Amino acid sequence: MGRVLALGGSMDGFAAGLKLREAEPGSRMHYVSIDTHVLGMVIRGATGRDIPGLMSERLIARMGLEAEPYYLTDGEGTAFVLGGLNLRTRDYARMGEMVRKMGRIGTAQVVPADWVAASTTPSALTAPGRMQYGYQWWMPKDARPGEVIAQGIYGQYVYIDRTRGVVIAVNSADRGFREPGVEDGNIEMLRRIAAAQG
């Protein structure tokens, strides 16, 4: 994928060219970023709209973000869906607050509450002792009620603790984010901050 991007190629073309399957769908959990990009391809195909336009209309404007997002794109100018969504830290926190309040911002229901509930409930067949996964949302391996995480590369987090009424957004550039114990340590830190606030 990196080679395709470095040479100015198409993320859609890369995704469409993948033919091998590691396991039968639904038989086990293995997070692969390109799967998320495929969801974006489906959304664009179904609506005839680009992701930034849809996001702006359906989410960004309704959430009252401080600034329009910046999207990373492939060589054809197509916005990534697997990552590369750049928001101000306060706007990531606002997104988390909407999820904490089951899709609401103020009096507006931005995202249906039943979708938020379904997407933030572990549903993937993750291995015991590993992070749990819903529909694009992570939950710690020992998740407490109402604990949900958006997690990005290099230690990016939007941590939500509904029980305590806390949302924490973290932008970072930790090259060691995959090192053993880093994820567990980060989650413990976020929990301690939430406990001190809640």
C-alpha cells in the first residue's frame, strides 16, 4: 500500500486488486486498515458523493466543529477512509462527546442512538486478552461499562467513559506506539485521568 501511495497510485485500485483472503468472513478478527477504506468505497458508490462532502454535510456542520477537517488523499485526490482524518484536538473531543451522549450534540441527534449503541458494543471475534472491537470503535480488553476508544496510529486516542461523563482526546506522534505494553499503559493513563475528573 505504501508503494502505491508513494508512486501516486489509487487507493481504490489497490483495494480492488486484493484477491487473497486470510480467513472466511466472520470467522475471526484481524483488523486491516484497507477494509475501512473499502467501506468508504461502498459509501461513495452508493451515494455518488465524496467522503469529505458527505462528512461535512452529515457530521461536521451538525457537530459544530471549529474547523473543516484536513484529509490525506491518494495520488488521484481521493480522501482516505482508513486514516488521515486530521481534526483539531478540541474537535476530536467534540466527536467523542457526541458518541458519549449517544449521538447527540446539544439538542440535535446527529447520529442515531441505536447505531451508536451497536457500533460501540464489542461484536468482533477478538482473541481473549486483546482489545475488543465494534463497528470502527475499540473497547479495552477489560472494558468497563461505557468505555469506548477511537484509536489511531502513533498513539492517537479519543477515549470515552460514559459512566464518568468524560471524554479525552489525544494527538501524539509516538513512534513506539506498537511496543509491548504501550497500549495498556496509555489506556491506564486515560483511565486515571477519567477517574480524577469523574
